[in-house]
Amino acid sequence: MVDPSTYRPAAGTIPDEPGVYRFYDEHDSVLYVGKAKNLRSRLNSYFADPSGLHPRTATMVTSASRVDWVVVGNEVEALQLEYSWIKAYEPRFNVKYADDKSYPYLAVTVGEAYPRITVMRGARRKGVRYFGPYSHAWAIRETVDQLLRVFPARTCSKGVFRRSEVSGRPCLLGYIAKCSAPCVGRVTQEEHRQIIDDFCAFMAGRTDPYLKGIERGMKEAAAAEDFERAARLRDDLFALQKALEKNTVVFNDRTDADVVAISVDQLQAAVQFFHVRGGRVTGQRGLIVDRTVEMAEADLLEQALLRVYADAEPDFLPRELLVNEEPTDAETLASLLSSVRGSNVRIRVPRRGDKKALLDTVKRNADQSLVLHQKRRAGDLTVRSQALRDIQESLELESAPLRIEGYDISTLGGKDTVASMVVFEDGLAKKSDYRRFNISAANAGSDVDAIAEVIDRRFRRYLKSREEATDLELDGDPGDTHRDRQSFSYPPQLVLVDGGPPQVKAARRALDELGMADLPVAGLAKRLEEVFVVDDPEPIVLSRSSPALVLLQQLRDEAHRFAIAGHRRKRAKRSRISVLDEIPGLGPAKRKQLLSSFGSVKAVRAASAADLQEVPGIGPTLAEVIVAHFRGDAAPASQVVNLTTGEVLDG
């Protein structure tokens, strides 16, 4: 570990101009590349007290041995140079985006003498024009098959093309008029190039001229009684329309835009791109990034946009980028992308209308992509095994924790406090062993006391005989079942609580009092995702991309979700019953009938006496009592309510 003060630049040597900086390690490898509007201000922030830095930033500066920088003319140049250096050096502390799957593209090899239409995956190549990406290769082939009627361009490989040149005979597509057969000289190189140009223009969204031209030609042929040509043009028009139907119309104003949304959690981010051309969604792609350093959502999105568009062909860039989060320096980024496109590119966050609706759809896709990525990682046996081994090593456990129990508390102002217990076995959730605990009123106001109570109750139950009745209230229902006995019959290898040192100490104290001092306890704090144990005053900081941290976060988040769900259900049950409970003469059956008829206490409160009388069992007098109760009026002292009939009797 290096002391940053040993390589801090001398005072006054860092310029206060825009620029790009690089941190190097002792082997002269680039660790991190960043840009700044003011180099002096930004770099000085790295050399502040390390204890005040984010743990990941502190790790970076203590791993470095020197820093240098380059001054540039403006912020656009800084953004461009930063992107170039990240791509060239691939620093380990910069975020790394990867396609969440290998999407196929419709590609046109415009750099060849006789360009070819084909399907390509992977890195982009020079001299190739791309359209898409598409979700499936067969979708590209279906589209191309429809369009070859109108644009009979070459689709064959180099080997097939050369054999046809030598033999003087075209392939099957040449015979059925789905290729103009440049291999045998049916069209010249210039004529084939024009076919390719027309195909690319159509795929880029300029469809109206071709549709209108074919329709006009069809009518002219029919008027001239050239019905064979009219029929051929009709079929061409049908083929183009069918190809267009595969792309959903989302805007009626011929919008040319890309809709981009980002979804993040503590460890990863997912970015989804929907490409809209001519008002239609023509393609979609996704990126996944592991967040190895602390970076704001806006910065992550900026880096994703640079990755996709900075090296793109000019016609790949749209006029407008619709995003769910404005990049850190949207104006500078827009200037850079405008220079790539050769015309203005606008970046904005839509607030309403059709564009906002599509952006919401793209955001849902990003959320789903992130969830699927997390599940794939969690479902991978190798990753789970590595995660358990990493937890064992990081927490210095005697063995890998094959069973981990997670605990969390959910409350609102000390009311309806619920504790959750979730169980992961072999790195996977075992939902049959999940339990909830209603916390006593004495401990409901403190998370620390609630943690101590739930740990005491859970492990006291473990120590008791399986046949002994328990006083646990699970999900609000007291009693003992075989399923409850089974889930508490053996202990975990690790107890994880949601929180920091106070919660960990409370759990440890409860276990010690039960004579279970050998059972490991840890806490995962949300703010910095640090792991706390009792015997170490300093937190354990796991790598942000560590499978161990991913697993602990999933366990903690699942405990949080399960506790909140129980708390909300308990609160809803109390609010539905307690208010109606106070009304004299309104028994359980009539309360249930009221709620069934009106749907909520709020609706009952707003109902008139006449409305209430329409409910079976609610007479005129009881209806007036209900209305008076919600109005705050007291019932006359001389009246007595018959609890059986609900009628108010004279005293």
C-alpha cells in the first residue's frame, strides 16, 4: 500500500485548466483515467485525507505510484481524449461495459467492390455498415428475404461469388431474381453499388420515396395495361410493407432518435438502447457494467453513450438521444457526438407524451436485464461456490457457510414492527424456511433491541425440544406447526443482520446469553456496503465485483423485502379493522360485509347513511351510528346499542 503523499504533485504545478489525468501503479500500468474541467481542483481531491475518501477511491490512490495529466483546449476535447485512453489502456479502476449478449447486426460490406448483405456479430469492422442490432439472426434473414425482391443485392460468400465468376453461371438467387448477379456481369459494378445505396437508404428509414415510387409505377403500368409489370410492382410493394411491419410504429412524426435507459444497483448497471428510425423501433441492444469504482448514475450513462456512439458511423447517430438520466455534462457530450455525426445531436429527458411512454418501456427492459444478469450470476454453481469460499476467507470462518440466515427489521414510528428471517442454502434462497416475527411493544421502537429479540427467540427455539410448544408468533399467527419445528431444528453457519456495529453487537450478545458463542455473526451496512464483525473495529471492504458481496447483498435485500412485505400487511390489517372496531354495534361479520361492499375504510367513511343501508345487515339506525362515528358525533347517552341486531334501543 502506497502513501499518496509520496507522489502528490508539488503545489502550484497542477494547472487549473481542462484536461485528462492518469494514475499509474508501480509497474507503470495505467490504473485509472479521468477528465476534469479544472485539473487542479479534481486532482487535489484525490490527495485529501484517505479516511475521508470512498473506500474504492482510497484503494485506487493507495495502489498508485504516480499521476500525470494532459491539458486540452476545452471540455469536448477532454471527453474525447478520456474515451480514447480508456479504450487504449483498459484501466482496471475504470468501469468496463460489455454487451449483455452478442447481438446480430444486418451488415453491408460497403468497402468491397461488390458489397454483400450479411449477418455479423461481435466487434465492428472497418468498411462495413451496420443496421440493428436485432434480437435474433432469423429476424434479419426474414427482413432481407423480403427486401431482395426490390433490392437484388449480393448476399453470397466470396467463395460462391468466385465459383460463379469462373463458371459463368449464377447461384440460385440469381435465377429467381433475388440477386442481380454481378458475378456474371448482369449488372455493372456501378449499377450494383446503386442497388446497395438504395438498400442502405431504405434500412436507414428513408422508406417513403421507395414506397411512393413503386406505387406510382404500379398505377402507371396498370393505366398502360402492362398488367404483368403492375403485378410485379404490386408484389414488390407488398414485400416492402411486410418488411416494415416487423418494426413497431411508436411515433407518428417520423422520429429519428435512440431511447436510452439505465438501471443500477450497488454492484452492476444495465443500459438498454432502443433505436427508432422513421418512427419505428428498428433495433435494440443492451450493455452490462460491473461498478468497480464509485461512479454516479449520470457518469455511468455518459460512459455508455461514449462507448456506443463515439466510434460510430455518422449515419448511425440519431438526431436525438432520449435518456432517463441526464449525463453529467450533457452539453459537452452533445457537442462531441454532433462532431461525429456532422450535424446537431440533442440529448434530453422527455417528461410526458409518447416519448416518455417509450422511455418507461426501455427503463423496464433495463431493470429486467439487470435482474436477469444477477440471476444468471446467482444461478451459476461455480460463482456460488466461489462466493461461499470468499465469505469463508473474508470472515475467517472455519468452513464455508452452506446455510446463512439473514435478519432485518421493518417498522414505521415504532408501530407494527416486524422482523424477517430469510435462509440461503448453498447460495440459493430456501423460501420454505423463511419466517417473520412480530416484535414486542417493549422493543418495537429500537432496531437494536428488535434484532436482539428476534435472535433470542429464533435460537431459544432451536435449543428447545422439537416437541415443545413455542410462543413464537409467525406471520401474526401464534402456535406451533411441524413446518415451524423443521425450519428451526438446526443452526446456520453464519448469521447476517442488516446494519452496522450496533446491530451486530446486539445479535452477538443475544447468542452469547444463549451459550452459542461459536456461531459467527456479521452485519452488512447499506451506505457503503461494508461488512462488520464483532472482533474487528474496522469494516471488511469486499471488492464491488466480488461474488461474495453479491451473495451477501442478495441475502440482505431479500430479508429487507420480506420484512417490508410483512410490515405492510400487518399495518393494512390494523388500519382496516381498528377504526371500524370502535363503532358500537358493528361486529366482525358486519365489518367484513362493509369492507366487502365498499372496498376500504376510506370508502365507508365517505358513504352516506342511505348508501350504508344498502349493505345487508345494516339498518337505518346502525347506519346513522356509523355516520355519526366518522363525523365525530357522540351517540346519545340515553341510547343503547343491541350488539346482536345492531339496532339502537331507547334507554
